[in-house]
Amino acid sequence: MSTLLEMKGICKSFNGVPALQDVQLTLESGEVHALLGENGAGKSTLIKILGGIYSKDSGEIYIDGKQVQISNVKEARENGISIIHQELMMLPQMTIYENVFLGQEYKSNGFVKRSEMIEKTREMLKFFSLDLDPREKLGHLPIAQQQIIEIVRAISFGARIIVMDEPTSSLSDKEVDFLFSAIRRLKKENVGIIYISHRMSELDEIADRVTVMRDGGYVSTEVIKEVTREELITKMVGRTLGDYYVHTHTPSDEVVMKVTNYSDGDMVKEASFELHKGEVLGFAGLVGAGRSELMSCIFGVTKKKSGEITLEGQPLQINSVRDAMAAGIALVPEDRKQEALYLDQSVRYNMTIEVLDKFLKSGRYNAKKESAIVEEYVEKMSVKLASPSQKIIRLSGGNQQKVIIGRWLAGSPKILILDEPTRGVDIGAKVEIYHIIDELVKGGVSVIIISSELPEVIGMSDRIVVMGEGRIKGVLERNEADQERIMSLATSE
């Protein structure tokens, strides 16, 4: 392998506040190089400098040993650099081939050469084992295939350095395998890949080396096979976290909610379980098991076809989200940006939107009361922000998640349902969320966790409900749960 990219002594400040200080990164051809660090470590700033979105204050960038200047996105592309962002930068209403050649269409005498673009796209799709019609609308494809199309687009203009930012955050295990096979094909073509992910379990499988950043600075570069996960976490956070799953509570035997034979007529089939007071009840299963669908039905997002719920021993009818909220049930959904956040609004707005009745009565607005609510839950959730007036889109993923949890806690729920509570969240914020959950159940709140990360479910739960094909396959006590037993139940007929 030869050195494809070298970034030396990169510094960047915003309004006099340092964001990067003397950062370095080296990428070999045919290498997957992971970039690791908590939110706020400087990863995004470094990548935006490489991609021409930001200009560096000082430092040097070399490609193939030659120093280059990258001051805009066009210059980055000319140097063979492509960034695949977490939110795909594609046009779903256009065809596959139109997306691949957007802005670089084949033309002759002013006419677009569609047939040539279609055939070239077909060739590149075959390289990634995708048997797709290039004329199909991009929006009809699963997210994993859309990501491959964005990689195809990058290759079409000669990208040799591809940055992937949290590429698996919204993919199923099967789709992750598909993406990884595409990455391995790129490696064989000597393409260098910078891979950003909070899922440390993926690094052993796909990465060759890892560079760790902390507080805008460079910490170290390690060969993946020569460093443990615990050592990487310590480098990221600057301290030893030990076993970062927090479990100091003792649940009650009192049943707070009982769900019997719940069905939605589609994904959920006769699901029954009990939730105890002050308990963390985990839900595990493969993608498509029906976990999220069951919780959506309980919360009134979708209609039940059959089944019963009792809350504190009394029958409960839930026909809408308002019914669930009035009963003291809260749900933090899996996709916070699409389903929970008001991205153009402030932290204050996002924190208090569900408790307007506490400071807005008879048309009279009590600003002091609203500010007190925000201050209380910003402090309780340890939200890091410049001001409550700051737009929530400016916060890190972990802080956004803590705002959503705080929003529901302001309504004093009896039951809090957390669907993928730490997805896209860095290690430090994960630990803070685990502490929040542990303190909530100590205070008598009952918490349901749905997570695709089995170590998280096992580490945090008192009991684990295993689902498969829309049905509950079994319930495991904390002391008998391990990954093998969960997967055995999840895949059982």
C-alpha cells in the first residue's frame, strides 16, 4: 500500500474558539481508516476541511505525496475526494442514473447522452452486485442501496478518497453486510476510505487502522487488531469508563402495565407482557421482529386490532397518542430527526412543546415558568448547549436525544418507552443516558428499551422480552440473558 492522503498540523478556529489543534491523519490506498471520537471531538470539522466545506487556518494536505490546496467542494472533487454524509445528498424523485451523473452529464452538441449514462451506470451497479434498472426512481430503493448509489456516483467522477459518515446508523444487519461487501470491493480497487462510526463493534470487522480524536486534538493512531475496545474508549474520553452500563436499581414486583394479546392486524401478533414499577424492560429481536410496531400501537400511533391493556390494575383504552400521554405513557421514537425534533426551532421550544399547559393558560403566557422548566431539565439531563434559544439542530446527537427525553420527563410519565435511545450517540453521551435511565427507575418510573445493540439490552435491562416475526418468543431474566440465548429465541420457529 502507498500513502494516499496525509493531513498534517491541521488547525481551525471559529470566532476565536479552537475547533482543531494540530490534528493529523494518514490514509493508505486500499485502507479503511476509522475516525473515532465523541461528539465535539472535531471529526466533522476535519472532514469538512478535507471536503472543501471549511478552509483550514493552518496545516498541510498531501495527496499522493503532493501538497494540495482545497478551498471549496469543487477542488476537493478534482482531487478525488468524496464525502457520503449521514443524511444522503441525493434526489429520490430522480432516477438512479440521473443521480449518478447529476452535474456531470454526458453531452454532445448540447444534447444529453442518456443511453451512454444508463449503460455506464449499469456497469458500475454490476461491480457492486446490484441488479437494478438504472432508470428506476432512487426513492424506490432501500436506504442501503441508496448509499451504494452515492458510492457509485463518487466513483463516476474518479473519487479515490471516500469519507463515510455514520453509514450504518439506519441500516439493518443484513443491509450492513451488503454495505461492507461494497466497501471490500472498493478496497480491492485501492480506494481509501475514512470511516466514521459510533458503533465500535463494526470496527473489528471493517477497519484496518483507527485515529482517535478528543477535544479538537489528535490522540493516537492504532492498528485495529492491536488495540482493545476498552483502550479506545479510554483514549476517546480521557478516562477509564469501566463497565459503562449502569445498573444500581432494584425493580418492584408491582405490575404497572399488563399487555394481553395485542395485535395491530399487520406486524404485531398477539403480544403479551408485563411491566413492573421501577423496572427497565428490554426488547430484543432481529430487524422486522415487530418491536417498534408494538410500541407504536401501545402509544396510539397505530390502531390496535385486538388486545387489552391494564394500567395499575385498571383497563385502559388507547385510541390516540393523546390517550397514551394522558395515561402517563411517553415514547422517544427511533428516528429523532424525522419523528421527534422540530429542527428549525430552539432547544426551549423542543423541550416544552408537550407541556404547554404548564405555562400557557387561558391565553396567558408565563415566560418565567417556561424558563424554569427548561432550566430544570437542561440541568437534569446534563444538556450541553450555548443557550436555550439555540436551534436544536446545532446540538450533538447525544444532546438532542437528552432534550427529547427531558421533554417527556417534564410531563411526569409513569412509563417511558425508549426506541434505540443511543443510536448515533457517542460513548460519553451513552453513559450519561444510561445514568439518566438508572435514576428514573430508582424514582419509580418504568422504562422500556428497544435496542439493536444486544450488549446494551443485556447491560441495562432487568428482564428482556425477545420478539420475532411479530410475536413474543420468550422472556429472559437478567441473570440468564446472554447474546446466544437471545438470538436462539429470536430465530426460533
